[in-house]
Amino acid sequence: MTENGKKRLFIKTYGCQMNVYDSARMADVLAPLGYTPVDSPRGADMVILNTCHIREKASEKVFSELGRLRAFKQAQEAAGKDMVLAVAGCVAQAEGEEILRRAPQVDLVFGPQTYHRLPEMVVRAARAAGKGDPKAGLLDIDFPVESKFDHLPEETADPGATAFLSVQEGCDKFCSFCVVPYTRGAEFSRPVAAVLAEARRLVAAGVQEITLLGQNVNAYHGAAEGGGTWGLGRLLRALAEIDGLNRLRYTTSHPRDMDDELIAVHGDEPKVMPYLHLPIQSGSDRVLAAMNRRHTADDYLRIVERLRRARPDIALSSDFIVGFPGESDADFAATLRLVNEVGYAQAYSFKYSPRPGTPAAVEDNQVSEAVKAERLAGLQQLLGEQAEAFNRACLGRRLPVLLERAGRKPGQLVGRSPYMQAVHVSLPALAIQRLKGQLVEVAVEAVSANSLTGRLIVDAEPSHPRPAAPSIATRSRISA
Ligand code: 5AD
Ligand code: SF4
């Protein structure tokens, strides 16, 4: 407890942007109970681990963190205070019973669908912990039929210049490697009016850039007020009409849901940023079929072609999995070919890791660790070269950058280009406070594989130019 009676809340977030968003909502939900976010678990009245189950060793990491936290909890108890320890998110959803069995210091386990019930759970858990009861070990991992979105309070914290806005949850695609349909549940879209109202609130609080979030965001089909449903393209058009909202992004998309309207909006709505994370996972049709992706490499290439026709400078990103069960050298070569054909501005790549409960985990033709490691190194080398080539093509250009926060070095602000590149800008001390949160023009003076560095162009009006494609020298080789 702080001196002014506030309770300290420490949330550690693992994984994706959806989890970052959920953690912020948990803090909002708990604020009326007097919980204030702090940066360390030391002396905290409540600690939440918001976990992610998508990739390797997720549950081991959570158990080892819980081991460390036990010491903090014991220190609190020795000082006559309590610490409510909670595990949230996808590991909680998938392994709730196991967590309570293996980590008795945990008071509360709740899944991604139930955090709007958090205040009630916390009061019950705190009461049990305070009484020194053998803890309640509350477990709330249902998939409720009601939407958690309906129960969330409005945001309380100052959001800054950029914000996430969750519009869709869950997934019905059942890719054979993925736990999301089991941990996040069925696909659900938030109604259009609720999304527009939240966006207006964010903009009134100073937000200029909104990233729409969903596990399968472009499957969005929100109920519209006049009846019927809107797809993501139509939603983006309506959001673009909000004055003061200057940039729109969305993630993560599935190729099967890139419909005509969504592709068109990239061409005719300048507020929709020329960057798209569109995972393909593999370039081999055989592997794509085994993954249950239900599209071919060629389908994906046709979508890329249409996107580029609509918005020639669009920067593409993807996720790749190497070493999926049964992946041969020829399958992997097809992935490298596809990467060369598309030319990515950046991408994420992973070794396949069996997730319990998913169909691919029980395939008997698993690829050896050594082969996975070798393929991953080869793919990352190629993707790294492409990212660097993409950044190099921006050298000497002027880019609009939304300066978000302090950079790594003193006297620097960092923000994003339209293409999602991190851009560092050195500024005089007096300008830093004034320009934080502003959209400015930057002349790019240096590049690396991961970021750009530039100089503020003082006399320029911030603009949304339609720049020429940062033509990647290696055009012939240029990731839901
Ligand atoms: N093994 C490896 N990578 C995975 N991903 C999801 N599940 C697995 C798995 N079992 C990757 C996919 C997905 C990204 C978020 O995580 O590439 O797009
Ligand atoms: Fe998982 Fe994305 Fe496939 Fe859904 S579409 S099952 S979230 S990889």
C-alpha cells in the first residue's frame, strides 16, 4: 500500500499486442478498487502475469517467474501485508488447474475472456489472502457467451499519441499448429458503434494513431446500427472520417479475409498507413495444406499484387514457421522462393514448436531441432537482408514521423514512419517536450537493419504524402 492509501499493481505482460492491450484494460478495471500501476513487483499489493501461450516454453517461463515472485510475496507477508498473485492470459486459460497445483502461491487464475470480472475475483481473493486462508485459488477460465467488451470501463490513463483499439477477439480458423482458437475462443467482433465511440474518446484524449487489434482482425464483421454488419474496410473508412485521427493500422490479418473493400481502402484512404502484417507461415502449398491455412502460396502472391496495385509503396510483413511436421528441404526452398518474390520490409520467423492440444503436435513426422535451427538461420538471414535493403531505400528521403516517446539516447525522440520503421530524431532539449506526440517531417540520414535515424525538417508542414515506393534494390527478391 502507498502512503496515500493507493494499492500497488504490477502487471508483467508477455507476448502479443493483444496482451499489451489486455493489460492496460486490467489496470483500468482495477483502478476503481484503488490499484495504481507500479514498475516492480517489490512491495506490490497485486501482481498479475499476463501470459502468452503461442510459442515455445511459455509455461516454463511462467513457472520460473512464479518461483521468483514467491520470494516477494513472502517478504510482503513477513511485513504483515498481502500480495495477491494472479496469472492471466492464454497460459492461464490452457493450464489453469496445473498452475494452481504446481504453484500454490498463486491466488487467482483467469483467462482472456473473463477479466471484466476481475474486480469481483480480486475482492474475493484479497479477502481469502487477508484471512490467511489456505487460499481460495480462484479459477475463472470460462468462455462466457456475453462479451467482455461490454463490461470494460473507459480508459483512464493518458494514452499518448498512439493507441491500440481491440475490435475483434478469437479465431475460428484452427490452423493446425495454433492454440489461439482454444485459448481465445470463437471469433467475435465488437459492434461498429462501440468501436467508433472508443476511437472518438481516444482522439479527444490526444491520440493521433490507432491500431485496430484482433487475432484475426480482418475477419471483423461488426454489427452496424442500421442493421447488417460491416467488414474491416468499411470500418476503416468510417474511422478515417474522425477529425484529428491521422493514422490507422490494423493487425493481425489472415490472407483469406483480405477482401476487395479492404484492399481498396489501402488505395484510396491516405490515413490507412502503407504497411501490412499479413502472415503466410510457409511458401509450400503442401505445408500450407497441412497447416490448414486454406490458401495457396499463389493465392497469397495474388493478394500482394492487388495490394501493390492499390498502394504501390505498401510495406509488407509476415510470420513464418520453419520445421513444421513433414516440411522437406523442397518445402523450405519454396518458402525462400516466396520471400524472394514478395520482398518483405520486415518479418517474424519461428521454429515450429508443438503446442499441446493442437493437431500438428501429434504428427509423427516432426522435424529435428538441428534442421529447424539451420532453416531458421537461413530464413532470418534472407529476411534480415530484405529489411536492411528496405531501410536503405529510405536513405535521403523525407518521411512523416509520429514522435511517440523518448529514444534510447538522451535528447532523442523516437516514432514510426508510415512503413512502421522506428525513426530516431535528435532534438534540442527545449523542443523535446513540445514535439513529443507530434507528427513531423524527418529527413532520413542513417539506416540500420532495425531502425532509421533522421533530422527534423523545421519548415515543413506535417503531411501525408503519397511517396514513391521505397524501391527495394532487390525487387526480384524483395507475416494470422
Ligand atoms: N510454433 C511456432 N510458431 C507458432 N506461431 C503460432 N503457433 C506456433 C507454433 N506452434 C507463430 C505463427 C503466428 C505467430 C503469432 O506465432 O507464425 O502467426
Ligand atoms: Fe492461429 Fe492466426 Fe491461424 Fe487463427 S488464423 S488459428 S490465430 S494462426
